[in-house]
Amino acid sequence: MLQADLFGHAPQPEVPPGFDHWPDVLSAFEQAAVVEQLQRLDFSPYEHMGFQGFRRIAAFGRRYDLERGSLEVADPWPDFLKALLGV
């Protein structure tokens, strides 16, 4: 979280080249709605080459099945994420 300086000017976050930062692109109400929708997703442990990562993921469109060694169809992108992506 960024903190305002002594004179009340919020510093701009450093972002990698090619990325944009859009503060307040979603209202507080919209942010809360996105969080609520994210909490409803079915996240599963991330696994790569037999090792479990320290995160949980949800796959949309396609996913890789390690046991079969193949790319499979996954659930479609949820509407709320499509709206955020502008799809």
C-alpha cells in the first residue's frame, strides 16, 4: 500500500515497462463485487512437474492435465472476468 507524503501527494507506484496503472478504475462497490465473485471460484492447488506450488489457481478456457500430459478444455471465463478484460 502506498502512503501519502508529508504534503499529501500520493506517490505513483513503480510498474514494469509496458504496464499501466489506473487508480480508481473500479469503485469501492465494484471492487467488493469482484472480490465476492473471486471467492466463489473453485481454486485448486498449483502443481508443476510433481511439485505443489504455494498458491491456488483457477483455470479458464484451457488447462494442462499433468497425469495425461495433455491440454484440456476447462470451464469458460466467468462473465465478471470477461467484463474486466473487455472481452
